[in-house]
Amino acid sequence: MMPRREILHISPHPDDEAVGAPATLLALRDKGFEVTNIVTSLGAPADRDRRRAEVLEAGRIGDFRVKILDDVIAGAPADYEAAVTAAILTASSRAPVILVSPSPHDKHPRHEAVGRATAAAAKKLGAEAA
């Protein structure tokens, strides 16, 4: 029996799975990987219901699982990076996993924070952060 192969895509914004790596995620899904999009923010409070619906619909269309980090979204900005790292570790504890995220050297503050959080999670998982 082949072990489950899982991709965790960590999105600083609800549309990042469709902007950052859509062809790669879809190709891996077609090769049998299970793709989970972890959404770490939903934008301005007035937009969150609409953005939540959009990301859930995108997941349905792409056949990705979607995990929205409501606790992180509602939490203090200073705690964002640590909370994203913890969420990645929790989500990846059940199978070998490939992590996909923005670079920690991106010019957008949320992208950089998610990149740093993903690198920290990869290091804790025993992988090299690339």
C-alpha cells in the first residue's frame, strides 16, 4: 500500500492558491497527492464572509481541502507567525507532507510572515527549509 502523499499550501490570503502555484497544485493533485489549502487570513472584517465563501468554492472546484485558521485570523497580529507555524505542524502530523508557501523574502508582509512560519515548521518537522 502506498503511503498517503499530502501537499499543504499555506495561503496568506484567500486567493493565493490560485495566484501562487495553481498549475503545480493541480498537477500534483492529478498525480494522487491530497492538497490542503490552509488559509491564514480573510482580509478586512467587512470582506470575510465573502472571502470565506470564495475560498471554499475554489477548494470545491480544485478538489482541495480547505482549512481556514479562524483562531489565527481573529488573533493578535503579533502572534500570527507562531500561530501559523503551530497550525502547519498540527495539519502535517498525520502524514508525510510537502509544504508550499510564499518566500520569507517576499515584499508583502503577510507573505513573508507565512514564509517564515513555513520554514520554522519545516525545520521542526526535520526537513530543510528551501
